[in-house]
Amino acid sequence: MNHINPFVSSQYLEQHLYDNNVKIVDASWYLPSMERDADAEFLLSHIPNAIRFDLDKIAIPNSGLPHMAVSSSEFSLQVEELGISNNDEIIIYDGMGLFSAARVWWNFKIMGAENVSVLAGGFPKWIEEGHVVQSGVSKIKRAVFKAKMTVNSIYSEKDILSLLKHNPNSIQIVDVRPQDRFFGKIDEPRPNLKRGHIPNSKNLPFTEIIRNGEIVPPKELLAKLETAEIDINKPIVTSCGSGVTAPILNLALATINIECLAVYDGSWAQWGGLQNYPINNPSLM
């Protein structure tokens, strides 16, 4: 199997830091429990020329669900205002090393961006290695971005329910939440959500496939997929708590040359709050 790498190194980025066609995107996003302010941290310190991509702003407004992916036309408008064009090389990072950057990588990939990657190790490694940083807001010149959404990249709750009812073996739903949440042993961090998981779904916590801000090596990743009983030769749709960490698995699959862009965007933030939708909760058995 030929392996590809959707990551770029900090050394590569340093060499191309000021290239006109390289657009650096800060995709930092934090859970409330982390008590971190992504916008404030960006203003204080970021990679030179980086542009701030706010997951909660480039999202469907008033949907009742967090950071739901926007339409291709809306994505085009928002990204153009960030000064990013279809011809740019887009390099994404976050303040955790590898957390929300995968979600923004997925956002660009499903909208047709051809040259998009993630900074290996993210901002923590960039700082650790002593690379240059800047503060304040980067200057932005409006660009032209024509988005075209990839077919079957965003799954709704109705799509998932239809699969469960009519063709449950046609696709694998893989939930990347921690095991204790997947198996309903603890409450969800978001209030008023049921415990458990979508029936027939599999579990591979995203923390198990990350090391030092990168995806674990291909051989180790394949072993973890096998242990989780995930068949890489069958279609996969990823899920998580609210759609942020699910794309970490999509990104991981890209490192072993598997193109998988399917994400259940509402994830457990939606499914766990729906009435009369099936749920498996082994903790109650």
C-alpha cells in the first residue's frame, strides 16, 4: 500500500512562510472545559501571516447545533473574505497540536480545495522548536474561492437513520468519542443528551490515533483499525461529540491513502438529543 502524508513539517512551513500562494490557517477551537480563548490566544501569538478560521462563525447560524458545515456558496463567501483562493496552498494548524485542525482540513477538502494540509505538531511544536511568531491581526486581501461540495461528505441524522433501517451493512459508522462516553458509562459534557451510541456503530477514540500532534504511523494505525473491527475496504462515516474531532479519523485514513470524507455532522450533539431515535447503551444492560 502506498502511503501519503496530508501533513507538512514545521521546517517546510518555515521555508515557505512568506510565499504569496501559501495561506496559513489558525483553526484553534477549545471545549468550554478547557477554559481557553482561541481568539485571544491568536491575537497574542500566532504563526506569521496566519488567518483565523473560527469554526463557530463559519457555520450555519441558529441551527441549534454547534459549528454545522455551511453550504458551498456560503463557504465561498466566508473563505474569500479570509483571502484564500482555490489556487493557494492551505496549511492548517491549531493550538492543541492536533484537535480542531482536522475539522477545518475536512471543511476545505469537502469544498474542493486541492492543496490543503495540516501542520505536524501544530502550534505547540512550532513554539517548542523556536520558530518566529507574531501578534495582532494579519492583513487580508480578498480573494476568489469557488467551492463545490463533495457528494456524500455530510451525513444528516435522517441519512443515518435510513441506513440503519434499510441497509445497515452498507457503511460503517465510527464514533471517535472516548470509550466511557461511547458505552454510556458517564454523562455527556453537553447537558440533556442521552448516554450511549448509535446502533451498529464502532468505536475508535481519536486520542488513540494521535501522537505528538500527528497521526500514529501507518502500521500502528492499521492495527488499531483492525482491533476496532473497522474494515478499511468498506465505506466509513465518522462521528463524535459535535463534529469537531470526527474528521481526525478522516485525516488519519488519508495517511494510508484512503479517501474518506464522510462525516455525520450533527454527531452525538444531535443524535443524543433526538426523540424516538434508536440508541445503544450497554451500561443499562
